[in-house]
Amino acid sequence: MIGKKREGSGKKIKTPIVFILLVLFVFLAFVIFFGFLFSSDTARMPLPVFEEIYSVTGDLHENIRKIDYSIYESLYRKGTQESDILFLGVHPRHEGGHAWDFTELLVECPDDHSALSLQKIIIRDLIALGPEIRHRNEETARSRIICHIFVRDFYTHKIILQYDLHRETATVFRPKIAIIIDDLGYDLDMASSFIKLDLPLSISVLPSAPFTDVIVKEANREGRELILHLPMEPRNYPHVDPGPGTLLLSMTDQSIRMVLDQDIAQIKGARGVNNHMGSSFTENRDKMLLVLRELQERNLFYVDSRTTSGAVGYELAREIGLSAARRNVFLDNDPVPGAIKIQMERLLSKARHSGTAIGIGHPHKETLEMLEEYVHRMKTEFQVVPVSELAS
């Protein structure tokens, strides 16, 4: 009897032990599963909105993309040499609640017959795009044919066909290109891939992002130039939020200095600053002058990302003697391979024409792949340098 009682009491003891072990097992399984899920998600957290120009969507954006493709296809079908296509620049425009980049391109033609032939091809291809895309031709006394292109009433492109040129013997030199990768801090793997790319890219990191510290340490370890990607108030704030560490127009001078100090302190080893968004802030002379003088005291340069045509930072920096530069091309406003390729060609063309060019890209897989494709060409035909080398 005593043995049976002990056997029975043993069974009562085993039941709760098994139950507890089962609960512990399930709990550990959940911890492991969600730990893995969390680590995977944080390594690839959803990226914030990039520059304000990324909010350009709808028909205008789509039609500009069609025009870009059409122009480049027309030129290459005609057999125009890359050296004869001169990308004069991109100028941000805002009108009627829309924002877009106005493109100006010069094509050198051997004679008037070639220019007229190319003009016909360009116009024919534009007409095929539909009634929303219009053009107006202009002939000047300077051996030029100019094609002005519009999407409805928005002036988007100016194509200059130049002929009867008297070319001088070109001096052999390699133009300089600087490429900034903006908005880093939310995707650790992508940031690491850009840092390890065989190009001296300038790495622009957002303050207070999940991986700001890790990315800064890796960039310093790999000898990459670091920039603070300084959030500033956009025109449609707070509907579009630049994120933590933002400089706002409503802030006092003391608050601006405090936030700026905190942001700079997070990017250890930063050589300069460029604006993240900021279409309202960068148009305000008093606020920008305050920021630029603070950068000057810290021996930091400034790069104007040119998210608005009314930005005053670059001109003010030059006035006070602060080293500064400004963006020529956004590489990936339209983050699809064909569009990025066109922007890369624009960047190279701008460098050939002006001697220097600055491009800004963002942490897209497509941007990384396109840069990898262009590494050899950029290193053999151009000098790729940190952006500080072009800030004067």
C-alpha cells in the first residue's frame, strides 16, 4: 500500500514538471522565432522618405520619364557619339504644386544637315508619346536649333543642337566626379555594400537612425568620407516628416544650435554636411546663415542637395568663405535601372563638359548595381574623388 501511494504521488509530481517543461519549450521557441524576425526586420527596416523630389508622382513624373527615354534613344539611334552629348545641367523647378527637374542638353552636330536630321528624329519620337507632350522649335543665328519640350504647360527639357563648331584641340585630362550616397542609417546591409564598393564614395548618414552608429564606425574603418545628412524642414511639413534631428523654421537660434550640435556629434569624423529635404528651411537666408556660420566654426563644408530652386545655402556659403558645393544630378529619383542609367550618363556628360560633377544617390539595390556596372569606366575615364575635393 505504501508503495502504491508513493507510485501515485510520483505520478502527481511528474505531471506538473512535464507541463512546466512544455511551457518553457514553447516560450523559448517564441523567443528564438521573434528574435530572428526582429533582427531580420531591423536590418532591413522600411526606409524613410528621401528627398522631396521623391514625392513627384503621377502623370508629370511618368511623362518626364518617357521624354528622357525618347531623347536618349533618338540620339543613340542616330549614332551620336557620347563625347558630342553635353549635359549642361539640371535645375529643380516648382510650379502649381508640382516639383520636377528641368533638363538642359547640348548636342554637337557636324553640320546643319545633321542637326536638322536629328531634330526630325527627336520630334517624331516625341509626337509618338502622346498629346500631353508638346514641343516648340527655335532657330538662332548662332548655328543652333533649339527644341523646347513641355508636359502640358510644364517646361521640362531644352535640347540644343549646335553645328558649325570650330573646335580647339582638346587637352587630355580626366574630369572629376564625386558621388554622395544619402539617407544612410536604416538599412545596414545596403550601407555596408556602398561603403565596400571600389569607389571613394562620400557617405551621408542621417542622425538618430537605427544603424547610424554602426554605419559611421564602418565608414571610418574603411576610410570613407563621412557627411552628416542634416534633416531640414520641407515645404509641406509636417505632412512629410524629415525624421529626428530636424531643423525647423519655428526654432529659436539657440534651439537650432543645440539640435545641430547633437546631430554633428552622432557622425563622428564627419567632414561636411548636406541637407536632407529642407525646401522651406534652405530658402530662408537668416536660418541658413546661422547654420553655415556654425559649420564654418567647426571647419565643415556644405553641399547643397538642391531640393528647391530657391535654395540659398550655396551662395551664402560662398559669401562667407565657407567651402561649399552643390548637387548636379540625382542618380535615382526614378529608381529603375533604365532611368538610373540615363542619370549616370548625364553625370558623366556634365563632368566632361564642366570638368567636375557631383551626383547624389540613395540606398537602392538598383543604384548599387548600376554603380558596380560603371566602376571600371569611371575609374579609367574619370577621377572619382570624395566630394570635399570639389567643395571650394
